[in-house]
Amino acid sequence: MGNRHSSSVSPIQDKRHRINLIKPGSHVEPPPSQNDDATRAYEAFLKSFPEYQKTWIIDTLRRTDFSRLERAGENYVDYMGGAQHPESLVRVHGDFLTQSVMGNTHSVSNRRAREAVLSFFNAPPWYTVIFTANASGALKLVGEAFPFKEGSTYVLGADSHNSVHGIREFARRRGAQVHYIPSTSTGGFVTSTAQDLLRTNRPLSSSTHSLFALTGQSNISNAKNPLSILEHATSLGYYTLLDAAALAPTSVISLTETPVDAMAVSFYKMFGYPTGVGALVVKESFLGVLERPWFAGGMASKLHEQFEDGTINYLSLSAVTDGLRFLTAYLPFLPLRLSCLTRFLISSLAQLRHDTTGTPVVKILSRLPSRRLKFIGDQSDSGSTVSLIFLSPTGEMLPNSFIEYIATTQNISLRTGCMCNPGGAAALLGIQDFMGRLSCGTIVGNELGVVRISLGLGSDWGDAWRVIKFAEGLGRERSRTAWWDAWTEVPIGRAV
């Protein structure tokens, strides 16, 4: 059954047109709620980063689609965990559902969503899209169906999400060897080291299938790995898999330029809504190599449907189409904007000192950007994530649970722990040997990890400023002591 909509033009397209008519530079004054201290700091920021003003369109977006953040007094800096949803996207989807008759499961919106995904990632005609619950589901699909056997190799970086690590269990059960590319102290890997390891363990024959999984961008270390290494792996006989869950929200990915065999993404990380929908963007020829361990509905239909487990979330697919259209309008501005904000945040935090001892308040562990962006459309060599630990006046690490509790009381949404990336966390903290001795399944909690601050689609200068002011409070003996006393009085087990 198809679907019907009363308008031939998406309301999101209408909204984007209105935004383009707003005069550039309308963002240069801080919101009225900011005090004189913030106003002076903002003016100093613009002098240091004049290129930030080129991204005025995102400030307009913040006031329209993310105004609830100001209304709620919430400082959201966990975009690596999940993007905030644009309010217009939810309204458009709600209108679509109330005006449409949807059917399971071959509706027009399903086809349009697949076409939108392929177009967004500039995929050649031999790619298709398999909708999954999330990026983890897409990675699991490859892991469970890849024809590992004795003589096969699975190569991955130590600084990878657990969903990438988890594929090793499928590989080992079938007798394949697993080899890790070691992480640097700031995440990612040294390209020459990766190339040597891939060459040493390359497939010995075309009948022995081996897999190389690349993390495009680390969700904890802020490192971006060079996508060019995928072509190198292919030349050595590997099939290639790209985990783009952390990369896709703020970076341009072209499958024409980077013809990886399969790529996993989650749409809620890209534009916040809908949750529960991800995708494996994959070459049809690669699907012919995979061996599904079971079957469900749709097995006798089109090739991509043979890999979708039963009924997909078809009511949400129109939101994916509109979300991709929405992100297309703003993605060119994000690298420049987030580069300015990330550099400002890092430099400001690094300068903070305790008022009693003059020692640093924070220790930044994640990778720093190596070059400064100047123009719209430039692509950054790192992400917009800052992973750090907070230090006491005597240099000891303050408990992550304390930081998270106090941040919550200040309406700051950040994240603590290993971020489902134990290899990356271990590299940043310098505890690889300790982490390697832990048995599989060991629960370590949030204390063994970092504090992660991540910026994204809806971020503005005020978000970074409020994090800095929060960190300043931890550097003042009086406020830190008061916060510590409040934290220690919370009974163990009480939700905060």
C-alpha cells in the first residue's frame, strides 16, 4: 500500500527557504539572558574566531528548532550519545502520519527513504540499504553473516566501539584470527602501523574471506582515521566495513570516493529523530558473500529485504527522508562551526587553574585538531568531542560520578565512563595492560573512564561557555567543597 500527503512540498523545505532569507550576522549579539561577563567573552571569541560568523544560519536554527533548550535551561553537550531532534522534523512527521495511510511494508515512503540514504552518501548504483534498529544492529548483521573460517582474519582498531569489537566473537567461533591495530595515546592509530598489520595478515587466497573494520571517528578519543586505508585493505584482498556512526553526523561521506563494502550508521546520532532506525549501506555484491544464520519474513523478495529481520520500522522512514534533507542543508556549515567551538572550549579549559594551588583543573586526553578551518565546506581532521578528567588541587582525579552528579544539578548533560569503547578509554588513560587483564563481560562502571563533552548540530557558543563556567566552579575551593558535601550526602542507590 502506498501513502498520500496533502502537500507536494515538504514543510522542512519551506522552513529552510525562510532561514536563507534571514540577514547574515543576526547572531552576533549573545542571547538577552547572557550577563555582561558572557557578552565580553563572546565578543573576544568572535575576535579570535571571526570565521564563526559565517555559520550564522545555525544560530537561527538554534532559535527555531532547538529553542526548548533555552526554555528548559538545559545545556546539552552529549551529541556523540545522540543528537537533539529538530522540532520542525517532529512536526512534519506528525503531519505526515495524520494525513497518510501507511501499509506494511512496501510503501512508497520505504523506497523514498532508501533512495534518500543512497543519495545523501553519494552511493553508486550498486549499493543498497538495509534498515536496522541502529548502527550496532547493522554491524552485528555483518558479523553474524560474514563467512569466517580457519585461515580468515578479522582486523580492527583498538579504539573502536564495542559493536565493532563484538564481531570478533563471530570470527573466533569460526576459527578466524583476530588482530588489533594498537591505539595511540590520543586514540586512532598510526597509518603505517595499520598498513603493516593488514599486509602481514592479508588473505592468502580468494576463497579465504577476511574482514577489516574501520572506525571512521572514535566516539571517545575524537580521532578520525583516514578513510583511504579502506582502499589499501581492499587491494590486499580484505572485505571492508566502516563504522560511521560517529563520523556521519558532522562529516561528508561519499561512497563514490570511498567505495567501502558496507557502512553502518544510526540516524538518531545524525539528526536526533527517529530513534530505533539505523542502516547498513552496502554493496549488493557483498551481500552475495554473506551467509545469514537464519531467515524471517521477506526472504523471497528483493535482496536487501532478505537481510531485514521481519517488519522494519516503516512508520518512521518518512522522518529519515526528511531528516536527511534537513541535515543536507546544514552539514556544510557544521565542521567550521564546531571547529571554532571545540578549539575555544579546549583552550579555555586548559587555562583553568585551582584558586588555592594554581594547578590545572582539567587534563584533556582526547585528540586535538591539528589544523584550523577557515571556510564553509572544509572538513576537519578530528571531531568535536573533548574527553578529559577533572583534577583536585593536589592533582588527583576527581570521581566521574561526582562530576556527573554536579553537572546534573547545573542542568548540564554530559557523559562519563568508557563510552562503550574500552580500547579507546584505556589508551587515553594509559591503562591498556590493566584493561587487557579484565575478563570479557567485566563491569567496571563509570569511574574507570573519562568525562566526555561533545558538540553537534544544535550547539552554539553558549553551550561551550556554560561548560567552561562549570569547570571554573570546580576550580574554586568554596564551590567545589559545597558541591562535594552535597554529593557525599546523597544515599547510595538514590536516583539523581
